Amino acid sequence: MNTLDNLFHQGGPLFMGILTILLLILLATAVIFAIYISNGKVQDSEGFRHRLTYLKSMGLFTMITGILGQLIGLLMAFGAIERAGDVSPQMIYGGLKISFYTTVYGILIYLFSILIWFILDLWFHKKLSLNE
């Protein structure tokens, strides 16, 4: 757990926190959709399947937020390098590595959102075909 906590803080608590909040919203939305599917409370199947794509859209938004976090971090790092003047390559490479944490986290959340969407869509399709 210490390693994950360290990655969270190295990636920048602001953007990593925003990404985590977006992940929690994504999970809450997926649970709500799962409850609707399990209870069979869906009236408009095409409309519901369209609303399921919100999961992918939320994941995409998370990925873009992670990329934005990386770009802002890089801009700040390049500004610090410019002010410092002579900086060792190891320091630059370390900073570049850290800048990728938010992007990787956002991409992982996006992949997770696609997986959740696929599972819920498949479950809904099976439940719909059993009811017909």
C-alpha cells in the first residue's frame, strides 16, 4: 500500500485526486446501471443501451484529464528546468517518468470503463433476450 500511496503523491495529489473522484463516480454509475438491469426496471431498451455508453464517455473524460495532468506537469517541469539552467539527464528522466503517472492512471480507468460497459451491455442484452 505504501507504494500506491507514493505513486499517488508523486503523480500529483490534485490530478490523481480528481482521477480517483472520477473513478468513484464511474463506479457509482455502473452500480446504478447494474441495479436497473438486475431489477428489470428498464422500459426503453434502446435508450438504456445508449445511456450505458455514458460509462465509456466518463472513462474517456478521465483519460483526457490524466493527459491534461501530464501536460501541465511537463510545462511546470520545463519551466523549472529553464530557471535552473544546467540539469542532469537523470533528473530530467525522473521528472518525465513521474509525469506519466496521471496519464497511465487515466488510461487504466478508461480501459476499466470499457470493460464495465462491455459486461453491463452483455448482461443487459442477455436479460433482454431471456424476457422476449
